[in-house]
Amino acid sequence: MYLISELASKAGISRTTLLYYEKLGLISGQRLSNGYRRYSERDLQRLLLLQQLQSAGLTLKECQSCLDVKLDKQVLVERLHQLEEEIQKKTQARELLLGLLGERSQRNLHESLIQSAPLEHLNWLNTQGYSEKEALRLKWLSKDMNDHDAYMQDFMDIFAPLERWGPGSQEDTLKAASFLPNSATHILEIGSGKGTSTLLLAEHCDAHITAVDNEPTAIEQLKQKLAETQFGEQVSPVCASMTSLPFAANSFDAIWAEGCVYIMGMENALTQWKSCLKNGGMIMVSDLVWLTDSPDEKTKQFWQSEYPDMQTIATRLKQFDALGYDLVEQFSLGIEAWQNYWLPLQRRINELAPTMVASQALIDIDNEIATYERSAAKAFTYQYFALKLRAS
């Protein structure tokens, strides 16, 4: 027989809890003539069994039912499902903490935040000490604070000698340029890169072109190209962020933005850039779009991870209208424009593969190329949109 304090000690629970269990009828002590309670060995063993059942997630009421009547297997099945969900959440929490401590990959975290909280994701990266440029690169490229520097080093090594950093062709650029107003005297090119399109625009129009990119090496290469041409006075390279353009309001007749709007998101970009345009100005923008409502699962999963805001053409047209733009023209990149990008990139990957076996950047780009080969120009493409800002 045990006094209440002895039973509590052996069961590893408090006196108050024991009294509560007795009130519920889980145990039944005997009150002696001196007022003390006494408990039997069976009470102790019943408590130990109760604790085992509680560890499985059963409520006290369910535990009592298991003790007094035949097991209700449906209740146990439900508790098992709950426990499995809890284990999964705890495992995810553990992996997240290990990732934040630098002992696991953070890619799942960043991919999730890109979809669920894109703006706060960027703010958080800024809080962690990343500049806006590096925060955007981490968001769209490395997706891991732990390996970001090494990832970007590999990424730049892969792309440094390549002329194109995105799909396109001379023919498509000139076709898009033909929609620009002949009266334009000042054009802002956003995301100019090394100037492939910049020089074409300069060659086929008389407007002054301000070419903006946030990558210093790309701007330097554009300056070198301009020094070898007659367009040095016509083009002004500027190293700046597309999210904070350093230009006065109403400065440009047209904006040219090929393959870069995803960085800010279409609605955010067209809203912010609007102030740079003169009344009735034009924007030429290209964006990744779905060509089908039912892409193959691999392609769908790839773009959900890489570009969650990817939409159909019809959805984009509704957004343009809501933002105050009228569609002038539109057309899709053909497969040749995609091949202009991915075939040289594939050759570069093959060249570097023997020395970059474990490179996450190389693995990601190889996966990207496989997606292009499988579905580019069929399930998705870049769509050029010529948009005119409605007069206010």
C-alpha cells in the first residue's frame, strides 16, 4: 500500500494530478480512519499503463475507455494519423532549425517563402545582411544562405563566357522593336545584361537608350562593346537596381524589359515603372507564360518552384488592363530562340561537368535545360507584350 506522496513519487507525477485522476475514477484510494489515503499496487500499475496510453496521444477520457472496456481501434487509428502528422511537423521543424544553423540545405525554406511570402522573404534577407542584389540572387538562384557565395561563384563561372543569359533571337528582338513608337527619343532598357538587345535597338532606332543592369561585370562588357561601335553617344549604361530606378518621373517615351520582369513580379514592376514613362508611353515586356492549362507534371513542378507567379497569356492581359495599360501587340518566342540560349549553355555545362561534379548551380542549370528540351515553346514560352500606358 502507498501513501499519496509515495504513489506520486513512484509514478513520477504530482499529488494534485493524482487527486484529479482519482476524481475521474482512474484510480480509487482508500481513506483510512486517520484521514490519510492509501493506494494499492494495482493503482500504481494502472497509472503506469495510463501513462503509456497518454504517450500515444490519447486523451484521459480515451485512456479510461481503453482501461475499462475493449479497445476502440477506430480511435487508435485516428490518434495514429494525428501522431504521424505531428512527427512530420516536428521533423520539418528540426530540418528548418538545422538549415538555419548551417547544417542542412535551406532550399525548401526559400522555395516555400517565394510562394507564400515573397515580399517579406526579401525583407528578411535584407535583415540578414544581404544587399538587394544579393537578396534577389539568393531568392531566385542559390536559395540557400549557407552556400550562396559558392553557388554564385559557380553560376558566374558558367555564364561568364556566354553571350546570351536568356532565350531570344535577333529576329524576335527586331520584331518587338518594330512596335516601339517612331517618335520615341528616350528609351529605358531594364535588365540590359551584356547589351545584346541594346546594340540592336541602337542600330535600328534614333532614340537615346539608357541601359540599366545591376550586374557590374555586364555593364562593363556593354561599355567595352560600345567603345568598339558608333553607338557610344547614343547609349548610356547605368548600373542600378530595377526595383529603385534612379530617374525622374516622366523621363522616357518607352521602356524595354526582356526576360527580367519575373525578378519583381509583373504587377509590381509595371506599377513601379509606370512613373518613369511619359503620358501615353509604351512598355515592351517579355514574360514566361503558360501555353496550356495542363502541362506535364515535371514541367509544372519545375516552374512552381522557379517562378510561382507564372500565368497564362489570358491572365496577364487582364492584369495589364487593370493596371492601366492597353495591349498594342503580342507574340511568342519560337523554339529557335530557346535553342539560342540553351544549346550554348548545354555545351558550357558539358565542358565544366568534370570539374564541378558537386556544384548545385550546375545541377540546377542542367535541370533547367532538361525542362526546356522537354516543353519549351509547347507548354510554356516567353511572350512579348507591347503595352501602351493609358493617358491620365
